[in-house]
Amino acid sequence: MSSNELTLFGFLLPVLVVAGVQDWRRGEVSNWITIPLFCLGVIAAMLRVFLSNDTLTGVMLFAMAVSTLAAFKGWMGGADWKVLIALFGMYPIAGFAALVVAGIWGAVLMLATKNRNARFPGVTASFSQPA
């Protein structure tokens, strides 16, 4: 892991822990956390698009578009969407990991409760990806 990745991870982890705890306890996350993260993620994604020409960039943009569609359809909360866009923009692997963890968590919850409309705090899944 490079020093840039360590710095980014060192910044993201505490912020996501605070957001996850808020989401777990109150069912919502403060905009003072999610809006700056979202803006940083969008800026990082634009920089990646203009400065990088790798396969991960295309996959990242596709994942961001699908996440946005899911948010507009009401399948994901606003804070979950903003944090996911931030992760995809700043640290795409963490975004994919958070998406997989949230998907598994949701599937287990639906199977356990036998309720396909079960709701759960998605931001909490964002900080549970491997380092």
C-alpha cells in the first residue's frame, strides 16, 4: 500500500466510523459528514477520468451510475448513496467492497426476517471493508 493510499485510508476510516455509528444509532447520517465526502468523491472521480486511462475508471463510472439510479429509485438512502459515491471516487476498491458487504448484509437480513423490504443501515457496511 502506497503512502497516498495510507493517507487516504487514514482520513476515510475515522470519518466512515463516525458515519456508520450515526447510521446505526439514529438511522441517519449528518450532512456535515456526507456532503463533503460526496464532493471529494466526485472531484476524485473527475480527476481519475481526466488523468487516468485504465479499466478501473470505466468500471467505477458504471458503478457510480448504477448507485445513482438505485438512489433515485429509492432503493438506497441519501447518506448511503453519498458515501458510496465518495468511496467509488476516492478509493474504488473500498466502494466495491462496501457494495458487496452491504449486499451480503441485506441478503442475510432478508433471509433471516423473511421480509424482502427489510431496511438496514448501509453506511455501516462502508467501513467494514478489508484494509
